[in-house]
Amino acid sequence: MDNCSIAVVGSGLVGAAATLSLSKRLPGYQIHWLDRGSMEPPAQAAEMEARVIVCTPGSQTYLDTLGAWQQVESYRVQSYQTMRVWDQLGGAAIEFQSRELGVPQLGSIVEVSELLRALYSRISIQGNVRLWPQCAVESLIELQQQRKLILSSGETIECELVVGADGSRSTLRELAAIKTRVRPMQQQAIVAVVSHKYQHQSTAWQAFGESGPLAFLPLPDDENGEHQSAIVWSMDDHTAAIISQLSDAEIKPLLESGIDSRLGEIKSVRQRATFPLQQLHAHNYVLPGLCLLGDAVHTVHPLAGQGANLGFRDVAALERELCRAQARRVWVGDMSVLRRYERSRKLENLTMLAGMEAFRHGFGSRRAGLRWLFNEGMRQVSRWGFIKNQFAKQAMH
């Protein structure tokens, strides 16, 4: 039994970031990293992949302190200096510019697999990390100032703290009987990589149309010089079922009209995938010896691209509290420690969930009055530079 150990469950972006963070900041601890999958770093694809995240400057800075951002291949990352958002039905528009904020960029688009490779690379040189691949957690037992994990392999791990970063269908959350508020959106998101005639101008484009919000996120040109973007198109289940059946040739004109032909002809569509959307928030983030992070505790609509960034901020907040506890020689699983983490994150996460819900209902509403109200709000924010820039700064954390 190792009294100075922490178990992190989940090998996605947030789980990997938590493993790297805690192994670096708490060198006296053994970090057990578990997942039901193989835990192999993803191979680099020949083409840009559709699974991308919008990485804010704040997240980039944090990943840089962990040594991970420097590992990301620069030719697989596209920064953007402008964001243009408009409503096709109401006509309102707003534009954010990095130069107005005095910063070099508003954020970067990076492949999920590329960032995972960077995190895995840094974890591989940490001497205090033990990997447990293909190990599902079957039981979670509370002991005196410890937690005991019983694994599908029959092995057990006893540790001071269990960190759950195992996604929106979190096994740890279920085993701990932590209740959630789940709001199925009756929506799905279609993602793909597209090539288009005009250069994206290092701009993220998002249009609110009748079918739902459509985002074109800039990517680097491919090896043939073709201009590329990753798309995220959210729509109701019925519409998604119809569009998912269309051929690439049939979906091209829909994408062109979906952003008012701002990028010209859509030349190709590849790596299409569809996944359901839901909004989730856990009633509790922590229990004695247990802490939840990322999608295990909150999931948000992808229209603002904030999901992974909220998860990275969860990791940074937990790291801060655990380092403080270690310095004070306090049990890292103590509720006085974990509640500080929960308090530091809950308000921001709830605010983001509420904001995304308001945007979704406002610009997705077929009620003329409500849609007019949101359009007028966008126009007012666009006119007042200070307020607009405050919105942008908040989103860049």
C-alpha cells in the first residue's frame, strides 16, 4: 500500500493534463493513471483530423508551464486573430480582433490527437507515473483518509485521492452516487474537415442559421496548398438525421450557404462524424478522497468551443489546492481542501452553462420577438467596444 499516491482515471485531454500536472507539481506522490482503453498515444494522421479544440491563450499558457504546448507540432496548429459571428435571420453581427485587445491571437485550433500526443510525451518522462491500461474501475471504497479502487483485473489500488476525468458518462461519478442535472438538447453536432476556395484569413467564422450554429474553424493549408477549416454544425436531431444521409457533393452547397459563401466554393468534405449533444452539471464536484474534473462534472454546448478549456482550468485549480495542502501537510483528500477547488470552479462553470443555454435558445428560437432581442443585444455589444472586449477577454482565459 502506498500512502502517498493519487489515482487519475481517464486518458482523454483532461485526464492526461491532470496526470502530467500532478506528477510534476507533487513529485513526492506516486500517480496511478488508469483507463479502460489501451492508453497508447494516438498515431499522427496524414491529414488534419476533424476532432479539434479551440485552445484559448490561457490554456496555452498553462499547457506551456507543463511543457506540453512546446511538444505540439507547429504545422498542425492554426492561430486566429479574428472572430466573426452573425445571425443570418436577424442580420446582427459582431467581430472580435486580437489587435483591439493588444494580444497576438484570440486562440489556436489544434487537433485533439496532436495535443494528446504532446501530453503523453511529457508524461512518459515522469518517473512517478504508473500506467494501468485496460483497467476499468468496478468498485470505489472509502477508507480512513484513503480510497480503494477495485479494478476489472482483480487488482486494487489504495490512494489518498481519486481524480475522476473519465468523461460525461463517468463511472466514478456513478459509483460515488453523485447526482447530475442533465438536459438532453435534442441536438447533434456534425464535424468534418473541408477545403474551400478562399483563404480563411486566420479568422474563426460562426453563423447562426435556421438549422443551427455553423462554425468554420481555421486550419493550416494542406500539403497541396488547399485552404482548410474544421466545421462544427449543431442542429436538431431530425435535421441531423437528414443531413447525415447526404453525400459530400450534396452537403457542399449547404455549407456554402450556411456561412453566406464567405469562404467561396467548398471543394471537399472529409472525415464527417456526428455525435449527440447534451448539457450536464454534477450537483457535487467532490467527496472525501474523490474529485471530478472536466466532462465528468460539466459538459457544455460546443458553440463557444470552451469545453476542454474549462477542463484545463479545473486541472489548474485542483493543482493549486493540492500543492497548498501538501505544503501545510494536510491530507490531499480532505474536504477542506477539495471544497476550495469546488468553490473556485463551480461559479465559472455554471455561468458558462447558463450563457451557452441562453445563446442556444435565443438564436435558435423561432419566436420573432426573442430572436430580435438577441440580435439587438449583439448590436449593442458590438457598438460598445469596452463591453465587447470584456467578453473577449473572459473567453480567452
